[in-house]
Amino acid sequence: MSGEVAVLGAGMHPWGKWGRGFVEYGVAAARAALADAGVEWRDVRSIVGADTVRGGYPGYVAGATFAKALGWQGARVASVYAACASGAQAINTARTQILAGMADVVLVVGADAAPKGFFRPAGGDRPGDPDWLRFRVLGATNPAYFGLYARRRMAVHGDTLDDFAQVKVKNAAAGALNANARYRKAVTAEEVAASAVVADPLRLLDICATSDGAAALVLSSMEFARRHGAADPVRIRAVSTVTPTYPTTVLDLPDVATDSAAGVDPADGTFRASIARAAYEEAGIGPEDISLAEVYDLSTALELQWYEDLGLCGEGEGAKLLRDGATAPGGRVPVNTSGGLASFGEAVPAQAIAQVCEVTWQLRGTAGVRQVDGARVGVTANQGLFGHGSSVVAVR
């Protein structure tokens, strides 16, 4: 049995601050994906929803919530939550069902209606919850961690504020070309430098916003795709959902300390690097095969880190790769052709799905003015709170 599944349809609801509920966004994305696939909702045999913690109980059972909103028709249902990796977990659940023969066609949907400002912990006192502790004991918001990551790169690799700013310049230029992006305006490095400091050394334009938005995919078995008339569809070849290996020695959200390596040697490589490595191994490819990448740019500094974690360059060489133009449109391996989170903001359950939407359109050759010439292999990367890996490899 082939380990591949077909991407028959991709759809999104534009990102922004729309003031409506996540269900409305998810249904719009789902209908767009179904229309793109040429598949009727009644023909979908399973729906997998990526959960949001901000939608009340309906958000915790997103699969059933979207199934009801689209109209009960008897499909099996699943709901998954893995913080920012929820979308990848939903894709993996759908792929598993297809490969196990449980369903020929599966709809994957993620949507969110995010609060204004940075994310905060859920209400209540939970002294055993590291996420609650880092907010309540340390006052460490997400941007505080982003600032720590940036400082580490500056100290270890010599990255500069201008290196970070150039990431925003690149992604804003791509986002200006994307109708689904929230921010569609090019910016200059000078504008990044002049924006307010949020978490030193990062400025406002170095950090992504929180957004409303949704994304959806229609996945199928290869046999169904052929019967459906899709002779050469985009195919998902690998999904990595790995966890860290003890001891982890690089501080990460939401931890307030690293593991001790006094008694056990650290793994060969960091957690983030292991995410992509597992995807490459499953897909039978290497970083040299990648045509484009969509990565989780919570901050400009984090995008540079992903270059290295994806193996697009050596350790400490991310800024040089950027300066050389390799990750820009027309470069060796364009990164965040969608505009990335810099242009979209975070709609947590939707973002890993949205990454696959962009890769799908690029591999089809239908990305318009954002199109990467000759794109054949795309990879996505992000991670979820508490050690959820997230990487998808798609091919054409």
C-alpha cells in the first residue's frame, strides 16, 4: 500500500479580525475546499477538526461542530488539539484513516477567532500547569520567549537586528500579493526598526499578530483520486508529529528551565531539527530536494532558525542564506511564499493546514504572482506547545 494520499481540494477563509465566530470561518474554508476538489459534502466519509480552546465547548469538539454546521450526513468524526500543531495532527489523523481503509475521502478543517493582543492562559488556578506558571509566576508572554530566542541567535550566531528585519521585508512583500493575508502592505527595514520594542530585541513588526481565519483540505486515497479524474494530484508523502528526546537543552515554550544533561547526553540535534528529519526520512528525500518551504515565523528570528532546522543551510548560516537571496522569490528555496505568519498572524488550529494549502497551490502551479517556477516538493514546519512536532511533505 502506498503511503501517499491525494490533496483534492484546498480552501481558506481570509485572515483578519472579523468579529465573528470560528464556525463561520471554518464552514467557509470547508466549502471552498470541497468546491476546489469537486466533491460533494455528502460524499465525504470522515471529517477531522482541529480544535480551538477559544470557542467554548464547540471549539473542543471542532470535528462534530463543523459536521453539524455543514449538515449531518453520517460521516465519522474526529477532533484533535495540539496547540499550534493541531492542523498537522488533523492532517495526520485524516491520512491514517485513508491509509487504513476507513474512509476514501476526508475533510480536514481548522478555524479560530483569536483575542486581541497576545495569547493568555485559560482561566483558573493550575499550579501544576507549566503554561499557567510561566504567565503567573514569571509574567512570560509568548513574545518574551520570542525575544529570548532572538537573543540566543545574536549571541551564538551573530545575527543582527537588520537580519531579523529583512525576514519581515521578504514576507511582507509576499503577503502583499496574497488575497488571503491579513496584512497586504510591503514594509522596509527602516519601518521595522522604527516600530515599537515589544520584547527586546524584537520590534512590533518582528512579531506576528493573533488573527481570525480558517483553512481546509479535502484528502483522499490515490484510488479515489484516479476515479475522480485527478490523474496527477498533489500528494502528501509524509507527516511528522514527533516529540522531543530527553534531555532537551534548548529552552522552549512553555518551559522555564531546560532538562539537565548531567547524567544523560543530549540527543544529536535539537527537537526542531528532529521534526523535519523525521518527515524527510518518511518521504525518502533530503533538504536538497525541497522546492519551497512554509515555516512557522512567530518572529523574524524564528524563521532564520527554521532554515537551519530544515537543513536548508548549516547551523548558524540562516542569516547568510537570507542575505544571499536563497529564500526569496526566485531563490534556491523560497520560504513563506504565502507571506507567512508575518502577513497572516496566528489562527492556531488553521495555520498548519494553511501551510499545506499554500504548498498545494504552488505544486499545482496555480499560485499566480507568487508562483515558484518548477515547484515539485514542498515542506511545512511548525511546532505546538508542550512538544508537538509538525511537518508535512507534499509532492507533485
